[in-house]
Amino acid sequence: MDAPVAFDFPPINRLHRSRITKIHSVTHPTVRPAPIGDAALDYCLAHHVLEGSETAARSNDSALFDWYAANPDAGATSKLTPTIVGPRVILSPDPADLPRSPISETPYYVLRPEAVQAPLGLRSLAVSAYSIAAGNGFADLLAGHAVVACLLHTKRLGDTLDSWTITRLPGTIYVDHVGDPIVLARDLIHEAGHNWLNDALTATACKLSDAEHFYSPWKQIDRPAFGFLHACWAFPLTMIYTARVLARTDGDRHDYLTAYLDQQRCLLANTAISHARALRLITHDGLRTRLHSVYLQALAL
């Protein structure tokens, strides 16, 4: 295996602990909830409770609000699936039922009383994907930043696979899949990378101005530094992963991943000058070095 990517980042660890305390002081001001698991799990679930409580309050749903007060784990404890990176919450909500926030058009899903685990087949798919990702150097990334996985549309290899995260629910991932754990692992890594960078920017108090824009070959538009740097971090992670697993694939899957890696090489090569400029906007030396290192590793593939 090539040089490992380091995902342990002390500012993120401190952020997780401090945010858990802050959220619990709002959602459970009198009795502090006991830890459910490690800081990453508690951090993710605390945000589900906060988002769910705020939604219940806005809609005057006192029963739902009281449920979150009585369930500081958002009901997740009974839905945990063991994986190599720790217990995860694997869901398969109906994409048509995903709400949209008044402040965002991006659909999302919050743990609620009626939430249920994904069927066994999908949970097994996710468990395998976590294992494959971990075996290729991404255990720490998924342990800290892919706690809740919502598997959405089942598609065919070669179809467009949509996946996303939202900043209000860190550690939660929404992703389509093709029933293949190697491909799902790639997309979990991509979205966990976005969650990692969101946390890292917050933890280091890096404020990225929207004044300067950079051409994104992925979107084929000029984007603010925030979106551009996110792409130049998350896509290289998937490139590194794909390069590591490629030799162990065959048939249609091998052809698909080979084409993906070739495409990403071309896209990333077109960002070299802009990436150097954008990195100067990262004021934290450790974070800037981390982003640069991963970028160069992917560029050399």
C-alpha cells in the first residue's frame, strides 16, 4: 500500500467533545445524558437530537419534542449495526419521504421514533463496505465521520450515483448504491471526507471568503473556495482508495473503477494552479499541510 492518509486531527477531537457538551446543555439542560459510545457516535447522534427537537418545536409537535427529550440517543441504541469501525446506524429511508429544511433545498433524514434499520441485506452490504474501506486505509475516517448511513436508491453499475452530506448533521451520509460493497466503500469515503473537512474547518476556525472563485472541472463552473477545496479533498480520497482496490477487481467492476480513476486523474490535473491559490486561504498550517499532502498523493497516481 502507498503512504497512509492520516485522519486523526486533534482539533476535530476537541470539537466533537465540546459540541457534545454544548448541544446537551441545550437539549438536556438538567440531566446530562450518559455517553452512548465514543465521541464520534455521540457527536453525530447529538446533532440528530438537536435537529429533530428544533423541527418538533417549529411545528409545535410536543409529543415528538418530548420523545427527543426522553431519547438522547435519538433511538439509535436499538438500531446499531456492528462494523469493523464501530457500531453504525444503517438506514434505508424512502427517498420520497426525505424532507427539506426551510433553509436548504437539500433533502435529509433525521432519526425519529418510526425510524427502522435497513433490511438485513443492505446492512450486510454496508458492513462489507466499511470493512473494505478500513482494510484500505480509511478506518479512522469512517470511524469518525460515517456514523449514520442512509442507503437510498438501488441503481445499476454505470448509472449516476448521488450522495451527499449536510453540515447540520455531521457524521451522517446519504448515498445511492449498486449493491456492490467496493463501490459503496468509495462513496462512503467521499462523503466522510466532506464531513471530515467540515469539522476540520470549524475546529480550526478557518473562515473561507466567498469573494474569490476557482474553476471546478467537476461542476464545470467557478466555485467559492469552500466548495472547490472540498472537491479537491474528497475526490482525491476516492482516487487513492480506487487505486488501492483496483488490482483486486475484475470484469465490469474493474472496467467501471478503471474508467472512474482515469476520469478523476484528468479532472484533478486541471486544478493544480487553482488549488495552490486556494490553499493559501487555509490559515491553519496543519490543515493546509494535510490537504496539500492528499492532493499531491492523488495527483501522482
